[in-house]
Amino acid sequence: MQKRIFHIISNDAVARDTFRLELRTEGRVVMGSGQFVDIALPGRYLRRPISVSDVLPDGLILYYKVVGEGTRDLSAMVKGSELELLLPLGSGFHPEKCRESALLIGGGLGAAPLFLLAKELLARGKQATAVLGFNRADEICLAQELEALGVPVHLSTLDGSVGTKGFVTDAIAAVQPAFDRFFTCGPLPMMKAVCAALDTPGEVSLEERMGCGAGYCYGCTVITASGPRRVCADGPVFDKEEVLW
Amino acid sequence: MVNHDLSVSLCGIRLQNPVIPASGTFGFGLELADSLDLNVLGGISLKGTTRDARPGNPTPRIAECTAGMINSVGLQNPGIEALVSDKAPALRRIYRGAIIANISGFSVEEYAYNCARADSCPDIDILEINVSCPNVHHGGMAFGTDPASAAAVTKAVKAVTHKPVFIKLSPNVTDIVAIARACEEAGADGICLINTVLGMRIDIKRRKPVIANKMGGFSGPAVFPLALRMVYQVAHACRIPVMGCGGVARAKDVIEMMMAGATAVQVGAENLRNPMACPEIIAALPALMDSLGINRLQDIIGIAE
């Protein structure tokens, strides 16, 4: 883990309450999908953990949602501003465990880490299909970016304004994609339904309120099938069998 | 800049500097070994340990506050045997400074058992006794909120170890001096204070407490003046050394704690927002000492009368 200064290249609203943040730094950035960074915000006591959506040779692309005062502050920061990040943090997805084709299942902003995962899978010569669920059309993000990689994207919206009406599980049932491993990130009830519906091996990215973000305060522990595990360091990605819903 | 002496002597143990990450904010040290040079630290206070492994409290365990945070980890730990047979020896292989075991218990007998086990471990230098735990035999009242209970724990622990014993006091009391004196009279070798201040936050959108356990320990820069006042009071009322703890975030705070009477200074919550906090504070001390005309840190202990 390192503490590094990044500067903001762009920080733009891309969907309802959803921002895309592009950062650059001195030197190389090496991170994998499912890992995250912990951002210090001026005037806020604790850092904000945010998953990595894409890695550039000397930068990062992050997506975040404005949910409180801290993320509202972040959304007001302008190009050129400095941010202090801790990185790389967490244990991420395992694209190498996919044999041939993967199903990427995102709920809301859970789509963000799946973008980097899709790139990693394609680089390994695997196939990937994405199913992304949102509440409504104006929350949709990353669908076009995934399609631009060549990943087929199927959408579901709760209000039926775009794609399958209902949940990601409804879209999966409608599309019947072929895959040998799934990867999911999103709200807990969605991931629970996904794990119950799919019998292939799968990986789940959990979220929890964090203290240090790096495994030494034990503030984000969840009880798993193999005992207490720190979401920030042992996760955030766990095999689906590990998660006790 | 002249040569500055940052070393202090704590119960006859020489620390290269007085800065120690506080228990619960630095794991067992091992978690951070790849991220910073542990050997710059004067000591390391390890995660609080009970007899049996504990999974800790449900989440959320953390709540952000203005100038601080609340935690309710619930003493998640792997148990005393893992400490003495695995964690402390593993840390000793990579760390030369003082290793402080933080011991908890839910009965006087458990404190004594845990300390006897810790005493058998040559890799542990100092025992720090967390008396903020609830006494299961007395309606769950914390040992550290009553002079007689705190003294009973101290006496039981001193009977089973030759290592220096520091009692870590809770600030959630009406008379901290009475409790510190009771510990000193019962044979404590030192006092560590303060533990966290009981606090609470409510999520006004969900209309529920933020912390799953409702309340938790508040720490961070907001508690520094409270901690400093208690360190001052205890250091002046007792003859045994004090480790000052509570809201320390900068080199200036270390100097202030020492001037109040602390021989060593622990850094807690700051580690959670900045894992490099302790090395950065230690690196900043010589220049600050220079500007204040301090040659030896040992000379300023309790100097503010």
C-alpha cells in the first residue's frame, strides 16, 4: 500500500448523482479489477473507499455516487485539484479462474469495477457478457463503454423504461447467456438473488463501512463461511460460497 | 540541527522514541509491515486480546464524526494462544522495538490467565491491561469505572507476571485520579490513558443509530484536550510513568502530552486516516524540538506545571 498524490483531469456527472473521476499521478499505477482506493477529502475525518473502474499507465478512472456530504464535496472538486489516495487496496476479482466465458452482473454503480474486469477477461482471450440493472433510465452508466469493448450488454430497469422490466435476475432469465463463471457487484439483496439463481461458480464484491481500509483496524469485518473476514483486505471480493446471506 | 535525543525510558525499557501506535489502530503490526518501516516506531501496542477468539460486533462498526470517529469493533481477536504462539513471535522476527500486549478480560480470573500466558512469551515486553471491559460477574459494569475493581484486576495481574504492567484507563468516569491511584497502590508499573470516550451517532435518514451496537468509542483530535487534562491529572497524582493517548495527530501533540506528564505517547485514530501517521510524526519531531530548544525529550516530561 502506498500513499500517493493524484490530480483531477476531469470530474463530470455522467448519470443521475453519478460522477466519473479521471485522475493522474507521477509514475505507474498497477491495480486489478475489484481493488479499490481510499481517498482523503479535505475536512472529512475518514477516507472514502472507491472501487477502480479503469487503470491507465499513470492514472485511474473511478465512478462514484453522491450519497452524502463527503461525496458531494468530491463532486464539487475541479480539474487540477489534488487528492491523496491510498492504493492499491483489497483483494479483487479472479479473471484467471474463468475458463471460457464470464457473466458480469452489476447493480447501479456496481457496474464500475466490472469494466476493468471485462478488459482483463478480454485480454486473456475470454468472452464476457454483461447484465446491468438500474432503477431507472437516467441512472444508467458504463453500458456504452462496455459495448465499446465488444461486450454484449443487457439492461434491466425497475420501471421498465429501458431493457427488461424488473431485476437483473429477470434479464438473465430472459437472455439465457452461456457462461462458466459469474462476477457480481451491487446491492446486497441483488447479489443474494443472483447467487441463489445461478449455480455456476461466482464471485461477489461486498461493501461495508470502513475505518482504515487496509486491514488493520478490523472495522469492516463480516462473518463468512470460513470465519470473520475483513471486507477491505480479505475482500472486497469473495467466492459466493463464502458469503453468509 | 544539533543531535536530538528522542529516546525515553519506560519502566527501565529504552524506547528509541516515545511514539507508539495505540492498541486496535495498528492490528498486530504485521498487517502494516509491507507498507512502512516498523523499526522507526518506539513501540507497538497490539490489538486487544481475550482468552478465546472473538468474532467482534456486527457491522457497521465505524461512524465518522467531526474531528474524529466512533468505533465498535467489539474486541475481535484471535485469542491469547494466537497472540503468544503466532502474532508476537512473528512481529519480533521483524521488529526490534517494544512490543506491548494489550490484554482484555471479562473476569478477574480471565485477566490473570491471559497475563500468565503473555508472561510466558519472551517476545512481549510490556503488558497493557484494558480495564474498559464489562465485568460479567458484576452486571457488566466496566472494571475501569470503579477503583476497587481496577485494583483487583491490577493485583491479580501483577501476581502472575514480572513484565511491566500498565493499566489502560477509561475516561468514562467521574474521578480518573482515584482509579489511577488505586491501580498504583495495587502495584501497577504504569498507567495508560485515555481509552475511547463513549459516543453515538444517528443516521437521520434511516432514523437509526449508525453503529450496529448503537454506541461506541469516540476518538480523534476532538478528544485531545480531554485526554491531555486527564494525563496531567494522573501524572501529577501518581509516581508511576504514564503513557498518554487520545487525539494525538501531530508532533506538536506528542510534545504537549509529554509536557503534561506522559513518558510515552500513543497515536490511535490518526493511524486509521493515515497509515503513515506514526513515522511522519517521528520524522517531524527533531525539527520541532529544534524550534522549541529541546535537546532531550526525556527532559520535558511533566515540565508544564
